[in-house]
Amino acid sequence: MRLAKCKGCGAIIFWIGKMPCDTEQIRYRAAPGARDRLITPEGKAISVTLAAGADKADGIGYRPHWATCPAADRFRKKGCRE
């Protein structure tokens, strides 16, 4: 795990491949087409619903840091705004 500090907000993040992620592990259930997205430890982006308990979870993933960073707009390329 390669830890780093976000240049925008100062939060501790880590990288999964080229994706900066928050360090909190999140339990999920796979749900194709769902709005929430997580990154698996293998680097795959998946659509999920957040699982209530360990017995209902399909796995553990990580939230992309751009989803929680208050400075995310500073790092978006022009024309990539949602």
C-alpha cells in the first residue's frame, strides 16, 4: 500500500493502480447499475450498495478519493465535469 497525502485537502490516501482512494475499508454488495462506486483491492471499479453488516457483504472496497475530497474540482481535466 503506497500512502500519500492529498495535495488538495491534506487527507491521507493510498493508491490502487492509478486511482487515489480513501483508506477506510467499506463493505459492499455488488449491484450493477447502482449509483455508489467503489474500487476493489484488485483495482476494479464496481457499482455497489453499501452493506449493513459483514454477513450481507460481498466484499470490501475503497471509495475513490475524488468522491470525498473538498478540493476535487482543482484536479479535474477541463470538459470532465459532471
